[in-house]
Amino acid sequence: MSLGINKDLEPLARRVRRGGGSVSITRRNHVKWIMPSGKTIRSGLTMSSRTARVKKREIERELCAVL
């Protein structure tokens, strides 16, 4: 199921969900990532490429630490 978030982050959302975490869109058009470890990461629904890369690295780092 597509969330309508940045196209670069959509595959990451699937990985987080498969790992036991959750990804949801808040009422204020932000994305709330709850990692399998319980850590919460927030990102924008639509972001510039630079910001998306930074968030992607942060999420991947957290996924690698858990999985």
C-alpha cells in the first residue's frame, strides 16, 4: 500500500513494516516512522531531495541496528 510519501522513501516504508515497525501519515502532513526498536523518527510528507537523503540514511541506520 502506497502512502503517497516521497518516492525514494516508499521502499524504506515497506522495509520498516516488514521488520515490525509502522509508518503513518499524521494529520499535519508529516510521516511518523516507528522503528522495530521503538524509536520514532518524523519526516515531511514531501521533502527536497537533500532532506530525503538525510532521513533515508537515518532510517536505514536504525534498521541496520535492529535487523
